Amino acid sequence: MQTRVKKWFKDKEYGYLDNGSGQDIMVKKSELIKCSYLKVNSMVEFECHIEEQALIAKKVNLLPKKSKPQNRQNNNQYGSRNHPFGVMT
């Protein structure tokens, strides 16, 4: 599954993942792979398990940030070149 980090308590070494309108999914530091904490709003991939009536995330991987979209200035629909302001062609 994939979702975003809703809360992270660095001092307590656990946090919660967003589960839409359902119960939040708890994640413990011991289940993080290749990182030691999570930032709020980061995207993660994980396995979801039910333990003692609670949802628990296991094998949690931090997903890379999406790169910013490329500048589409040169991709106009008519194929004309962009020119500095005030230059006639």
C-alpha cells in the first residue's frame, strides 16, 4: 500500500499514516527500512497488518519525492520558437 505520513513523534519513535476516512495506521521506528524517522506528508509504501484491533504498518519504505515538472515553455502546440521579449522574427 502507499499513503502519506500523517503524524510522527520523533521522541516516541512512532507515528501514524493516513488511511482516508478509516482508522489511522500506526508505524513504529523498528519497521522503517533505510531511514530512522518520517516527515509529515512524506509518501511511504508498506504492508498493513491487523494486531489487537489496530492497523499496523510493517516493512515501511520512504518513497522518493516527485520531481518538479519540467519547464514546458518550449512545448507549445504550434512548434514556434520562443524569443526574448521585443525581438521580431
